[in-house]
Amino acid sequence: MADLAEWENCDVILSSDTAQHRAVECGDVLRILENHAGLKTAELTETRQQKAEAHNNLVAELRDGNLERAFKRLDALGMLRELPSENRHEALADDYAASIKRGKSALAISPTHVEGERMTRQSRSKLKAVKKVGMDEREFLQLKNLQWTEAQRADARNYLPGMVVQFHQNLPGFQRDERVTVSGCEAGRVLVRRSSGEFSLLELEKVARFQVYESRRISLAPGDRIRITQNGFTRGPKRLNNGDLKQVKRFTKQGDIELSNDWVIPGDYGNLTHGYCITSYTAQSKGVDCVFVAESSESFRAADREQFYVSASRFKEALTIYTDDKSSLRDAVGKTYAAERPPSEVFG
């Protein structure tokens, strides 16, 4: 196909699985062209990620929205576990740690960060017990993107001392990737302190060029899995992409984080978190041996058919879903947000 495209001097566009999360509006243009412009497409229909035929059939049913048959198959394969809240996350963490101990690649997925954070705490504890994560914990800077709208970033009243501003475009007086700390606010102006100790005023008219973060601390140990939360570079430099999963090897004398592939992340990089449990959005490009899905009633509001399909199709060998209510889970993942949108809704 690539040779033919080169011979004909044309482009090949690879579009993602339409049963997964719907694309953002700029990406939805491909669907519009395919469905409304008569664009001819070729489709890859054979699933190669799952190794067993029964698993391929399960994923196909989930993709097609045949939830009744898919849930019966999940039950028959022992992939659906209904457990009470007091031991559900511990059971998941035990299974996760056991798979790592067997040398398998593993990933936990949850619709919400709250449930994911509980699973992360349990899993790190279990992995330390089997010596897959070390005891030499150190604290590092962690930056949490506040996800403010441009209107919120333009309002000086929202800024509190200690918040961090990072520029992703050049701004008069500031460089791209520069990071400053909010010192205070007065008369509708935001005063920031630079790494040199110098104070400057933040131009709130140029909010499209920066993001605002809450400064936190994260504990890491050798063996920990981390997830990159913003594009950046290692010392070297090597490219770090948002969503990358990496493993901590050790810490350098300079206080940096050395990874298992020998890359070194600056100790003040900040844009990282634990990588044990991720959302289905982050999981869309991943494929591992064993997948563990934490989806209890506390996460049902964030559940839908696309989320469940993505979560349950990332495995190669084994899948286990942990919930406190099988019947309600089936109902929760029955709703869909992938309804067809007309071209006018995308193009205006």
C-alpha cells in the first residue's frame, strides 16, 4: 500500500478505531470526509492484539455494542469479578503485583482519577512487599495542571501564591518552557518570581501562551512506573511525550531521575505522575499482557460504551474487571457519546 501511494504521489491517512473515544473536533474532520464526502477508504478488520480466539470474539462484541453477549462471555471467561468495596482495590493490587512478579507487562485502567489513585496506593504497597519497587523513596516536584479556561487565566483573582506558571510559547520578557512562581496579586496584576529571583508582572492579556499549575510533591522509588503528563525533554536531550509510561531505575547524585532505558529526567521536571492506573483516554494507544479495570459504582457517572470498549481491549493475554455491581456496570456502559454528528456541527 505504501509503495502504491508513493507511485501515485498520494497520501495515506490512518484513522483510529471509530468505536473508541470520539475525536476532538479538529480530528473529527476525517469522519466527516469519510461519511459525507464520498471519500473511499480501506478498513483493517482483523484484530491481532489478543492472542486467543475467544478473546478476539469478546473484543469484537464490545466494539459492535453487543453488551449482553459480551458480559456473558466476560462472566464465562472469569474476567468479571464482583467484590465489596472493602477489599476490591486490594484484590486488584494483589493480582497486578502477581502479574509483574511473573514478568508480565501490566496496566490498570479506571474511568476516574479518584478510583485510580486508590488502586495506585495499594499496588505500590504490594510491589514493595515483593521487592519490585524499592524502599528508597524520594520526593520530587509534581505539577498538576489546573485546566483553567482562558477566562480563568485572565482573572488575577484566581492566582494564589505558590502557583506555577509555565510558558508554552514565547512572550515578551519570557521564553518558551520558562517556569515562574506566583508571588502575589495586587490591583488586578499578578506578580511572579523567576528562577533568578527577579520579579516580573504576568501579562494576563496573553493567557493563550501559558498554563497554570498547582505545585505538589510526589514520592518515587526505584522500580516505580511513572507517566509523563506534558511534552518535554530529558537531559541529553531525548523527547518525552505526554502519556509515555516509563520506569524509574535509580536517582543520580545530582537529584535527577534515571529511567530503565538510561534516560535522565531532571529532578525539577514536574510534569509526571505515577503510571500504575490510567484513564481509558490515555490507554487508547497502549497494549500490555494483563489489564486490570477498576470500575465500581463510584465511577459509573464517567462510564460509557466507548470508555469500556477501550479499557477492555488493551490486553493481549488476560483481562480482569473489578466492580461492586455487575448489573449496574452493564447499564452504565450502555450509554454512548459517539452518536453521528452532521458536518454543520463540526464546521459551523
